[in-house]
Amino acid sequence: MQKVVSEFELYGKQYRLETGELAKQTTGAVLATCGETSVLVTAVVSKQQRDYDFFPLTVDFIEKMYSVGRIPGGYLKRETKPSDHGTLTARMIDRPIRPGFPDGFKNEVHIVATPFVVDGVNPPDTISVNAASAALLVGGAPFDGPCACVRIGRDKDTHGFIVNPTLEEQENSDLELTIAGTKDYISMVEAGAEEVSEEDMLSAMTFAQEAIAEFCKKQEEFIAKVDPEPLPYVVHEADPAVGERVGQFASEMEDALTCADKASRLGRVEALKERITADEFTDEERAAWGSDIAAALKALEKRAMRAMIIQRGERVDGRTPTEIRPLHIVPGYLPRVHGSGLFQRGQTQALSVCTLGMLNEWQRLDTIWPEEGKRYIHQYNFPPYCTGETGRMGAPKRREVGHGALAERALLPVIPSEDDFPYAIRVVSEILESNGSSSMASTCGSTLALMDAGVPLKAPVSGVAMGLIKEGDDVVILTDIQGLEDFLGDMDFKVCGTAKGITALQMDNKARGLSVDILSRALTQAKEARATILDAMLETISAPREELKDTAPRIETIHIPQDKIRDVIGSGGKVVRGIQDETGAQIDIQEDGTIHIAAVEGSAGKAAKEMILGIVKEPEVGEIYDGEVVGIKDFGAFVKLTPGKDGLLHISKVANGRVGKVEDVLDLGDVVKVQVTEVDPKTGKISLDRLDKPDAPKSDHGHDRGRDSHNGRESRPRPGQGNRTPRRSHQA
């Protein structure tokens, strides 16, 4: 293939698609560029069909640190497992691509996106989706494309929509809507927003659909230049006899499905499937048609569930389409932890736990993305036991990363700023039972945990998952879908927000023909459900706790001059470590002079604060100190006023009367009460006067200085002096 290049401008930004030069042994490869950000996306379609009852698509987004001019951290100095952001980008590519392949296509497909250059201005994720679509089409794969992805921002000042905003433009945006699909329908939505209304969100989606159509048109022009030859792939078709034999059990399948308890329903359905397989097929047929029989039984279950909803308006657990499952809500479920909340909806149960820490405990990130780290972290765990299964546990899977990111995005707009709440915040949602909508349960549970911890949220957030059953022109939108309705339905549309507006969206669509009108109806229905759930949550905890738990650290923030930071830290951190060891408090010092002091015990934090303020304190004329004598010279004594400041007590000020030697009155380590009499504005040198002056010791003219006239202590010979007679002072 000759090199083919297509350059174009859309919505104020320059794009480039090219193929034919790189990775020529793949089925298709496209290098996509926006600005100076370039991503190579390859697609390989295997030539052999697999005996699977699912479509074997794998997508990898490989973060390359050289793309941003950095060497990976750690000992290995090479890229290892993808970051959460990289995982989410791979999911972003997978979700709109997967529904574009025909049912029954069982050849393995592997898509790999490799960012070569990331310019720090234009993100590489949306163009990776576009390049994946183009790579499949270039290779002649049986893909119903082109498919395109755009990100829509909205300027906070003008409220104008921005297509694929730069990172700088996104900073001044109250909306981040990532949406993908074809020119005819929407297949994927991902959004974060600052309490945007349903009407504004729909306007953004309508605008995004128009933009998607424009990008699809540019792909078509590019593919026309390539003029690929369709590859001779065969879509597997089962023997018609399989479907005929299975299809006669439709009414029995409906009866088996009609059960509110998930475990009982699964048992009844599996028992029916086993009976059909054993009674209707011979051993030879089961061996030859194994995956086809399994697919036909799954299709029977799907048809029965959908027929119940479309024809009778009944769901398998007896609910109406708009009904929410029973709720069980308990804030403060666990003792001692900083905050917790149990949220259960039907047979989906999430326990969220909040932990507060110092800002220096934020999560540092080593990725190709511009974020250096984050102080609010949400993590989601989905162990096998939550669905009554066994399995291997280890690193979080893509689904867990995605669900955690959704809940984090939903709550981020209501998290208080560092100035208002100077804590790092980590919330972990443990899914203990699952029958659909576990990500929304984790969102609601996390709101409870944060409020129980005393985090002053700007507003509480609730979430609900919406579903869709679409048969021709018949459309039923389902509120609070359970696992079966997600698995066998056409849409999983998760909506999160406050009473004021939407904070996050996520949607995956399997139905062609999903329009903005259907999404509008789903958003309206979701708003009512979110309000119902939020009211139930607020009945158990109406506002964030006014006080933190006794086990949570109390953090106080102070500000010191930047030129004093060195004094507080000390050589090699000696001073600040000493304060922490002595008080038990934790201290975090920022470059701008902001200091956060954390301690569970209030007295420890107070002591640390006083010690720091004492170090940076600049003594002023008239102030009185009980200072320690830290140095003695012929002309006077140096008295320590603060950990970082000494003042000079002149020899004429150490006692009443004439003093021959400072040592006659003061010793190192003595504590004396002094007052600041002068601070030199140029040098900063401090002059002191002693307030508790004793009488000067008598001279050697017939008098014995055997005892201090003020405090009665005996005089002690100085090292090396013995009992020699002091020198006489010359009188003026």
C-alpha cells in the first residue's frame, strides 16, 4: 500500500490521518495527529474463528513516557502496567468499537494504541478512538463504521461549546463530555460536570452528535483515498435447528425468570437450560454445537426478559419500569474509621470507607498525562464473593478501575478546596453484594462516608443506573437496572448528580438508533430517581458532621514567610523532625510558606504550632521573654528569645551597678527575664534589657564575692581560673 495522508481542520484545530508507511504487517494501521500529539493505532484481525459465545475484542493503550520527554520512575526504568488513566483510555476505545461488529463474528480482534508524541496541549485519547475506527476500515474489517469520538467542553464565561478542547481550554470549562458514535447513533458517553442541568447536558449531546458526524465524514474521505478491499471474513451462523428447538421453551423461560431473588432466579434459569440441553440434543449434537447451543439459550433468556417488559411492562423482580428497589442506608456503619456508609439497593450492597490524611499523602502520578497527582482518591473493589462466586483476587481489573473513576468524577465537583479543608481524602468502596448498579451504590455510599467523616461537601451526590429495552419502535426506559437488565438490555446509562444538576455520566449502548430524544427521556427519568434516593440518604444524615471523629487527624494551617522555611526545616530536616518527635504531630511544609499541622490530640497540634511560630517570630520592641543564656562575651551575653533568634544583653544591663565580668553574674544555661529595647532595622540585631537585675557583685576592695547578693548562690571558679584574684577594673 502506498502512503496515504489526509489533513483537515475542524472546529479550529488541525488533524492528520495517515496510513501505508508504519506497521504494514497489521490488518490496518493509522497514525492520527492533532496539533503535535501523534498516536499510532494498529488493528489485527485473526484469520481463524474461535469457538466462543462472545466477541473476542482486546484493546490496549500503551503509555510511552518518551512521548512526553520523561524517563519512567522506579528501578526498572521502563513502562510496566498501565496507569488508571491509560486503562480508562483503552476502555474508551473499546466501548464504541465493540458494537460495530456483526453478531456472530468470532475472529479475535486486537487493537493497540501507542502514543508517540503527547504535546501537553492536545490529549491523545479521543483521536485514538478515531484512529482505531480508521485502522479497522483501512484493513477491510467487517466493522460498521466509521465511528468517531469527540470531547465537548463549555466555556464558563461565554457558555460556548468547544470541540476537543486543549488542556488549557478545559481548565475554564464546567463540562467535560466525551461522546462517541456514528453519524446515525450514539454508542458511548462519559461526562464530568459542575452540576450542569439536564437541559444543558442534552444541548451538549446534540452539539456533540453533529461534531461526530463531521469527523465521520472526514474518515470516509480518508478511506475513499485508500480504497481498501473488504477481507473475506465469515460470520458464524448456527444451524437453524438449534434455534428452533430452543425457541419452543419461551414461556417456561419467562416463568423461570419471574423471581425477585437473584440466586433463586439464576438457579431456575440454569436448571431449565440444562434440561433443554439434555432433552433436546444428542451427545453428538452437543459436541458439535456446544457454543451454538449456549448462544441460543442465552438468546432465549434475552428474548423472554425483553418480551416481559415490552409486552406486559413487567420486570423479572416484579417492579414497574420506573420503580427503585428497596433501600437500606446506614451512615457511620463502622467504628473508629474516619467515616463510613453502608448503601444497599435491592441485592446490591456497597460499604464505603473514608480516610483523611495530610496533604503530603496525596497520590503522585507518573504518567504521560499532565496531572502530577490528586488529593481526592476513590477506589472500587469487586471481589468474586459479591456475586456468590469463587475467583482469583489481585490487581484491580479494568472494570474496577472504570467504576472507581466514575464515582470519583461524580464527587469531585463537590469536594471542598484545600483552603477550606486541607486534607488528602481517600474513599474505598467495597462491593459486598452485587446485582447491578454497584458503581452507583458506591457513589451513594461514598457520599455517606464523606458526610460521616465531617468533610464539608458543597452538596450531597446520589446516582442511579438507567436501562433501555428497544424493539423496533417500542422503547421502554428502566430505572435502577439490575444485572440481568444490564446484561440482556440495550443500554447502561449511569447518572450522578446533586439536587442542582449533573456531576457525572457514563453510558454504553448496544442498540442502534439511540437518539438524543431517548437520552432526554432517560435523563428526566433519572432525575426523579436521583431525587428519591437522595431524600432517603438525607433522612439518615442531613448534613456533614460538624466535628471530625476522635480518631481523625485535626489539621491546622498556618502561613510563614518564605525566607523562614529554612529555619523551620533546619539542617537536613533536623528542626522539623525534632518538633514532630517531641509533639507527635505531623507537619507538611509547602514551598509558599503554608504549613499544615496534623494531630489526633489537639494539645499535640497546639504545641507544634507554638514551636513553629516561635521559630519564625520576629521579636518587637517592648516584648518580654524568659530567655536562656546561650553565649557569653566580654561585652555581654546572648540570650535566646525564640528558636531562631538571639538578642544581646549588654554587660551594663546584666545587673544593678558596675559589673567587671559577665561571668560574675551569669552562667551559660541561666534563664533570665529580658525586654526588647531596640531592633536595628538594617541588621536585625536585637538589644535587650534585664528586668530581674540583681545587684552587681562587690569588687575586691575589701569585699568578698563569696555569695551572689541577689540569689544567694555561691560563686564558682571558672575552668582554668583556680582561686586567682579577679583583675581590677579601671575607673574612669
